[in-house]
Amino acid sequence: MIKAASILLVFLACFPLAALAATTDVRPVIYDEYSPVDLDFYSDPVKMSQDFQRKFEEIKRGFDEIDAIPDEQRTLENTLYRMDALFAGLDFPDIMILGYVSPEEGLREAALACEEQVSEYLSGFSLRQGTYKALKALRSKYDGQLKPYEQRFLDEAIRDFELQGIQLDEIKRARLEEINAKISKLSIEFSKNIREDASSVTFTRQELKGLPDTVLERLDENGDGKQYIADRRHADDGRFFLLQDKDFLEEPVVFGIC
């Protein structure tokens, strides 16, 4: 099924442009081809890293080839739709998920290293002069001939390039790219620290007064049945605990596990 998506998602979250179309003369790649239902996950971090690097380099070369196309030879197929397919390839669903769910530390570390490379590449993508000029040339060439979703893709992509600083001078663009890459890396490290955090908080039954039994059943006991241990494993509750027993608290306390 082809789903609706915005250009922001296309550039920042790698969702396909094909999602914007219900039908088109230039047949977009169907979303099912981007996200296969059955994924074969890796068990060898070395092979995974090698396969990733090979595919990643192919994708980066693909974007460079798009930028190098002479304007007179530029078409929707060799620019807009090829770019769409390349972005979809950056998902790497059989690799990225392992950084979050694999029980093997080696696989997690290798997958996160792959994610960091993709994230860093995307953080600098909005400052690619060649891609910006390619999209502007394509929009000018097909002015008045584009379908609504194609027009929207180009208009918003060009706008996003400009909002992200593409028109800055070379020195300022380089500095901005450096900052974006650092933010991207810190974001990945922050998420990793949250996932691997082993800290916990211990409560007595009295301190958890008012919480339903369904919540207490999810918490570990310390052995004597008088204290409960809450840690990162319970974050999927999406639950915040309001502790407001006047006997031991001067004021209500909100406690959340994240």
C-alpha cells in the first residue's frame, strides 16, 4: 500500500517519495519493495559491517552520480525517482534494529556504528550544493508539467535545503555540517546510554500506595515482599507514578522511568 509522506520524512527519516503517489505515469517504487516483511537478520557482526559498507558506498555513489548528470539529460526518472529509491535504501532495516534489540553486544555495537554513519551522512545532506542545484534544475525544466506530488517534493526539498543553510558561504557551511554531525553522534550516544542503563530505584509497598496491582506485578521484589525494584526494563509501560502519601512525603512526587 502506498502511504502519504512529506518531504521532511523523505530527507530526514528516509521514507520514500513513492508514498506520495496513488498512480503515476512514471511508476514509483512500491513501498512493499522498500520494507520487505521477511528480514534475514545477521548473526556475524563482521559480515554485517562488510555488507553494510558495500551497500552504503553504492548509495553514496548513486547520489553523486545524480548530482553529476548534465541538466539537459536530467529527467524525473534519473533524478527524482532514483533519489527516492536511494533514500529508501538508507533504511537498512535488517541492520539498524539490531543495535536496539540484539542480545549480542558485538552485533549491537556494529549496528550502532552503521547507524552512526548513516546519521552523519544525512545530517550533512541538506548542505549538498550539487543535489540542491540538481533539484532546482529539474523543477525549472519540468515547470508546469509536474504532478502535484512531484511538485510538492521539489518545492519542499528546495525549501528545506535553503532553510538548512545551503546558501551560506563555504566556510559557514563547513562549520554547520560539523555541528550537525556532532549533534547526530551525541543523539545516538544518548540513546545508547539510555538503553544500556542498569540503574534502578527501590520502593516500599507503602511508597507505592495507590498503584494498581497490575503495575506492581511487573516490578521485581527484593525477596522479602516488602520492597519493589523498578528499572529500565519497565520503561515500556509509558507510565508515570504519582506518589503522594502524606505520611512520608512533604509534597507529591512524580516518578518516571525513561
